[in-house]
Amino acid sequence: MKDRVIVCCCHPWQEWIQLYDMFRPYMVLLKAISAEVCVSVDYVESKGRQLMKKLVLIAVFLLGFSMMALAADAPAIEVFGGYSFVRVDTTTAFTVPNNSFDLNMNGWRGSITFNGNKWAGFVADFNGVYGSVEDVSVRNYSIMFGPKITLHRGTFAPFFQALFGYSRTTADSEDVKENDFAMAFGGGLDVNLNNRLAVRPFQVEYYGVKAGLTGAFSANLRYSAGVVFKLGKR
């Protein structure tokens, strides 16, 4: 009798089952690790969002506090004193055609500002300038009052004001004396050195005087610079 050879053929899917059974414990372990990692990432992201919210709230609080502190630096009274320059509109003031001669006047200026709150105040302004035209001495004095708006923000304090009042012009020739209505519109900048002292590098204004000779307003340019003494707080 011939020997019979029995060949056992295994199906491919049985091999895959064996492989699956072999690696199943490792797959379960990997699944557990990945789940733990996901939980950890979610936890970190949640904590990060909470921390970011807290940092934003702290930054907003500090910014608001600093703005309040800066706004609180407004003084109750400001006393200014310094130099004044006026470029006269001679065409309107003296009926001179096309500004055929120049009149530049130099002198002094002082003012007192009473601040009602941290940004609005009332100004009393005093000015005196001197010049000459063809060896004739000319003098101009003004007293004006009006509102002032100041932005008190740390080192720099820009301001704007509108003044109305009285101007007196005198000259040696023919005993000229004029009393006229005057107004000024403009602004400047104060640089605070400390809580009591500031420097005003510039203050530029339109300085209009209703000229008695012509009845029109002369469009003069006025520049000032000096120091500011600050008293009290608002």
C-alpha cells in the first residue's frame, strides 16, 4: 500500500487571527496610553485658557489703574511765566499795503490756570511785547480770559485754549493810544519734569486784535515759551 501524504492547508484568515491574538495585549496598552495622553492634553489646554484669562484681566486692571494714576496728576493751579513773541499783521493794523514793513515784537507773558477737573480749566492771561517801526517805539499789552483743555498724560501734557479780552497799543509817535478787543486761539505742550515743575517749549496762537484804525481784526502770530509751576492736585 502506498503511503498517503496528508497536506494540511491553513486559511490566511487563521494566520491573521493568530497575529491579532499575539499583539492584542499591546494594542490594549497603547489604547490606554493614548486615552491618558488625550486627557492630559485637554487638561493642559483648559488650564492654559484659564491662565490666559487671568493674565488678560490683570493687564486690563493694571492699565486702568495706571490711566487713573496719570489722570490724577492734574494740578489744581498752574502758573506760567516766560518769553513772548508777536509777528504783527501790519497791513491790517496800520493800513500798510502788502506788509511793506515788518514789525516783530518781543516781551514777556504770564498766565494762571485754575483747573476745575482733570482736563478743563479757566485761564487768566497777561502779555506785554515791545518793538519799533522806523525808530518809533511801539508797545502792546493784553489781558484775556477763557477756557483751557489739557490732556494730562504722564510726561507730556498738550493743551488747547480760547481767550477773549482787552488789548492796549501805544506808540511814541503822535501819542498813539488804542484800546481794542482781542482774542487768541491756539495751544501748546508742557513737558513735566516732576510734580511741581514743567517746561513749556512752545505755545503758538492766532492773536487777533480789532484795529481801531481800520475796524478789522489783525491776524497776528504769537509764540511763547517758559516754565510752569504746578500747585495742588485735582
